[in-house]
Amino acid sequence: MLERSSSYENLRSLCKGVGHRLSGTKSAEEAVKWAKFKLNSYDFDTVYLQEISVPHWERGDVERLDWTDINGQLHITNCTALGGTIGTNGVLSGKIVEINSWDELKQIGRDGIEGKFVFFNRPMNPTYVSTFMAYGNCVDQRHGGAARAAEYGAIGVIVRSMTLKFDNNPHTGSMGYKKDIAKIPAIAISTKDAHDLSEALKSDNFELAKMKLSCKILDDKVSHNVIAEIKGSVYPEKIILVGGHLDSWDIGEGAHDDGAGVVQSIEVLKTFIAMGVKPKHTLRCVLYMNEENGNRGGIGYADKVKKDGETHIFALESDRGGFSPRGYSIDGTPSQLKKIKSFETLLSPYQLHIFDKGYSGVDIGPLKNGSVCLVGLIPDSQRYFDFHHAPTDVFENVNKRELELGAAAITSMVYLIDKYGFSVPLENKK
Amino acid sequence: MLERSSSYENLRSLCKGVGHRLSGTKSAEEAVKWAKFKLNSYDFDTVYLQEISVPHWERGDVERLDWTDINGQLHITNCTALGGTIGTNGVLSGKIVEINSWDELKQIGRDGIEGKFVFFNRPMNPTYVSTFMAYGNCVDQRHGGAARAAEYGAIGVIVRSMTLKFDNNPHTGSMGYKKDIAKIPAIAISTKDAHDLSEALKSDNFELAKMKLSCKILDDKVSHNVIAEIKGSVYPEKIILVGGHLDSWDIGEGAHDDGAGVVQSIEVLKTFIAMGVKPKHTLRCVLYMNEENGNRGGIGYADKVKKDGETHIFALESDRGGFSPRGYSIDGTPSQLKKIKSFETLLSPYQLHIFDKGYSGVDIGPLKNGSVCLVGLIPDSQRYFDFHHAPTDVFENVNKRELELGAAAITSMVYLIDKYGFSVPLENKK
């Protein structure tokens, strides 16, 4: 797979030919066409689309957050609207209150917040070795900041970008509103701008902030998951799924998130064909739509599985970037975990060392039913949040070998599950 | 160390302030001054220089390899003289014979080779997961190609760059001559140029090659290893060494090779001071000169250790790039290996999984005496040869967190060796 893989060229084609592809946009529909065409170009048994309804949010042309200091000097930040935010309907101006914890928000309360912007500036914790841990402990500000600040009468929300890198790139991502709580606009600024703004606030060198966003929440649209299959030779009714998500944020090219998972998932099926290995179980590659802002693809897929009475024995998602694979995060029964851990001796020579119980992935999550084993590929996480949801998540920032090794790590696991997996009755294991 | 490390800023200062630093050059002397100044800026007990004599080779102004096809079209390659080569003394022109194995060289023999350039085009094998394995199985062409081709009367040698990346960057590196065999010039060309040249040769679309190199082998010069120490509180006479090499090739900035090892080694001692941990053994940071083309620093250091009757119990070198650390390669006795493997449970939560017997490093290699335990830090190897000895080995291609995690991996190992290490008598282990 390190010699003849087409995953890198497929990723180039997706990133450069289609580009970013937010659910509901034209380019997302281009991506669906791209995926269908690509899957049809290989010798898979079936390629088909699953219709789903997706949210449709548009960024619009204008996104600005400027502030003036006490000398009247204008500071223009590197900013990006958070996905799902309302627009500002003109220019919104006001003071800023910096908040570094939920306790602080409560303490300052309505008296200190009403009529102002709330600036959530709690950074990702650099002392975690896993950057996903740091992200997980921080992203509540982005997801829920607007709704919680609105409860105290804030007029808008500014969030420090979710990255450990100190640079000028703003990182977008999903946010949501709460029923019966006012909707206020939300924007992310780069870590450097967050630092500068915080310094200005601390030293009383801040006068006024102005926010302008032309985002719109529009009516849902029709879109599709794109699916390909190789029929199982022994247990065609039992499905092993590999997948990633086709949609991406509307800045950058969605290269690591999740173009990598898309092309790796395709590569798994392609490798079975290229090696002439007929899988015992049905191998299904699912390229999900709408992971980023709704997970309608993941939910819709799982609903259909239930409705159709299909049996999935195993599902593996790659959605943590195209970096050197380190192992697997396993959400399964104790016996499934034990089975997968037993592969460690086979896989550790390929520098796959992590076989831990843990979270799998957003798209495959809804499949969880107590019997299917869900797995997330764990690549090295150090650089992921340098690019995640940022203009820098482009093809050039993916390393060919790292991407291909990820595909090989998924393929090896799928091969072992297909050969020795949970569903195979003992008498067939000889 | 992920919060307060200065290794990234130190690397910036070395790469941008000094730049590349080949032994014998002015900038190598700047690097010695930089290192001495930097080490003196921390609260170490001693900082001193060890004088060594180093080779002095100069690239000169001109390095060209052009070829014409049968239509008279000129092809200018991206090339770089190999370190240590003689110049061409004017323009050297001739036909090219492509060679992909030593057997092929022998088979073609003097009849096919005399008066021509030999083009060693055996690529690194992409199927090895460790790129160092692929490099090790390929670099004999660069090291020994000129001497072996000269035996058959070749006029010069062209070597495919040692990288798995398919791009336009030529990669330099050391080569050597053999006593009593003619010295012929040697040059590396980029992998893309190697591919194009090979295609032209295969399709008989090649007419003539011209090589021009103005390299010079000059008289040896005086240079220095730069050394800092924290005295041991219990066993001051027993030394734990950490090190990397200060010199680099004369293209790029020597960022991964081995600016990373230099700043990480400094960081180890700095962290002991910052944490207020008094080491039991003497901690010595050795920044070696001349790893790249002679290893005079490594040999000279080991000679002095022997002469002075010093005892080293442990030496760890970082010289495989500033990437996410994966573990350690251990060159020691079975009991030393066992001891270090026993740390695995302490270190694997930090994603350090490799604790294998293996090669340590060029600089510390000469210390080997049957009792000192030698260790090489093993970072993820996938991207190393993208940059190794190439113009792209610059500060910008080092990731801050990956660099810092490497420093943390070395520090943790040194801390454990100092606390529980081989030399501590059992009665002190309570």
C-alpha cells in the first residue's frame, strides 16, 4: 500500500478539484458527484447514494471583528464566523468581557455582561499529550458559549480559536443555540489576536469592539451519503463498515478533516480488490455527509440500518487526520476489546501500539447498539489542531506516507476482523 | 515541558541566527559561540569547549549537472555536490550508465562504464515502515558509489537523492574515496530529476551530460565540542550524557538534523534546574561537532573519556529529527535492556511504546565499551527524509509540540536512569 496506493492522488483530486464542501453548498454536491464517480471507477460490487436532509448555513461575504484601543487605533482581527451562527444584521458594537471559566461567567453575571460581547479565552491545555483531550476540554466554549452568554444578556460571542498553535489562523467549527434563549452571533479569532485582545483588556487599553457577520441560516437541503460495497463471500448479510465524512468546513480544503478519512476508506476496499482477497463479510465504505454541523448522515445511515434490519459487526471511522497511525480506540464489548487487543502482536511491528477502550467517531456513533464493535483510528495527534477547521487544512499539509500508513492500518484491522472476527462461528475458524 | 519549554525558541535562534554550519566553516564557529553563550545563560555548573580537529570541505560556487536529449534540448537538474567530493576542474562531459544494483555494476563492468558517468538510481524502499531502514539499505550508493564506479573507469557519479519524497529537492550527504582508487566527482540529483533522466535513458532520448563542480578539499581546521554539566549529588564521578550534533550540512538550516537534538539536549539539563531536581549522577550535555562528515567530535570525545578515565553509565543521543517521539533504541547489555524495558509501563501513557534493542547514534557510538548503555531517541520517521540534508531542513518544518515532546521523552528517560539506573547499588534503591 506504500507503493501503489492512490489515496494521496485521490486526496489531491478531492481537495484541489472540489475544495471545501460544507453541507448544503454547491461544492458539497460536487463532492457527492466526485465520490460516486471515484467509487464507480473501481471494481466494487455496488455503488449507491443514500438521500438525507442537511442543514444549510451560509457564511456570507462579510465577517469582521475589529476593536479600537484608547488611542483610537483600529485593530482588525483574523476571524471566522462559527458555523451555525446568525448574522449581525448591520454592525454590532460594544464593550468586551473576557471569560476564562464557566464559574467566572456566573460570577460576573448579568450586571457585568448585559449589552456586551463575551470573549471566551480559555486556551487548550498544552500539557495533555493527546491534543484531542485538550480540545475536548475546551470546545464547550465554542459549542455552547453563545447560548450561555445570551442567558446573561450578551450581544455576541468571541471565541479563542481551538488550536495549540500560536498564529494568525482563525478556526471555525459548529456552535448551537438553545430553545427559548436569545440567538446571538458568534465568531472565532486567531490565538494571536486572542492574546492581543486579552492584553489590551488587562491593561485597560481597550475602547470598543465592532462585529459584522452576514451569515444566514437557510432551509434544509437534500444531500447524500455515498456508499460502496464488496459483497461477502461467506457472510454477505454481515457488514464490516469503514468510513469518513465527505463534508468539511467552508474554509481550507477539508484535507485532514476529513478528506484523509474519505480516501483511506476508499483505499481499504480498493486494496482487497488489488490483492485479490475476497472478504468473507460484506465490506462497505460509507462516505458520510454532514458530520460537521448536524451529523444527519451518521444518524440517517444508522436509522436506515435499523429499518432495513441490517447487521453490522464492525465499523471503523477515520476522522482524526491523515497523520502517522498510532493505533485504535475501541468502543465495544469486553470480548470484542479482547479480540482486537489480541491483534497487537501482529500489528505492533508496524508501529501500531494503541489498543485502548475509547470513543470511535461521530459518523459511526449512531450505529451503537450493544453488539456492533465501533473503532476509531488513532493517528498521531500533535499537528491535527494546527489545521483543524482552519484555512490551512489543505492538501499540501498532508504527508503522503503518513496518509498511506493510515490506510494500511485500517486495512490491516479490517482484514483481521474479516478473517478472525467476532461473528465467525468457532467451527469456521480452522 | 509543553508549557514552558524554550527548545522551540532556541531552535529558531540557532536556525535563523546561525543557519547551516558545516564543520570547518565560519558558521560552524558561529554555532560553537552560540552554543557556549546559550549554555552559559542557564545555571549549569560548568560550560566548556573540547578542542577537536575537523575536516574542511567547501562546496564552492558552482554545482551543475545538465544533460541534453537527442533533439538538443537542454535539461538542467536540481543537484547538489555530495559532501567530500572533489571538483570537476572545468566541465566534465560524457554519456551516462544507469545502475540499480551492485551486481549490475559488476555485470556491465569496465567495458560499459569506462569514460562515462555512473548514475546510481536505486530508490529507497517505500514498503519499510521505518524510513531509516529504507535509508540504510540505500545510502551505500552515496557513501561508496564514487569509489566503486571509479574502479571501472567512471569519470563521475550521479546519485538519486536519499528520500522517499518525489520532488525537486536534491539531498546532499557524505561520500568517501578509497586509497589507491581514483577520486571522481559525485553529485546528487532530485528524485524527480532522477526519474526524468532514467526515462530518457530508457527511451534512448539521451545525448550527453555535463557536470561542473567547484568543490575543494582543504586542510583540517580546529573546532570544538561544546559541553555543559550539572554535578551529581551522590555519584558525581558517574556520568549520564545527553547529546546531539551542532554541525549540519551546508544547505538548509540543519533544523531536524540536528538542531532538534541540540536544543532538546540543552532542555534536559534546563528542566532538571527548573524543576529543582538535583541529579544523583553528573548530567552532561554534549553538543558534538562534525557528525556529518567525519565524526571527529564523537571520536575525540570518547578518546578523552578514556584518557581521563571517566565513567559514563548512560548516553542518549537525539539525531533522528524533531518529530513525535515513539520510543527508544537501546544498545546495551541484556540487564540494561531489561531495566529500560521496565520503564515502559511508566512511559507508555505518554505514547512512548518502542523499547527495542538497536543502534543508538553516530556521536555517542565511540563510547561503546561493553558497560555504558547507549540509547537513541526514536521519533516518528515518516517525514525525516523529506528534509534530511536538503534545502528544506529549515526551522519552519519543525513542529513545536513534536520537538518539545521529544525533549520530554529524553528528560523522562534520563530522570528514570538517574533515579533507578544501573550504577546505583541495591542498598540505595529504597
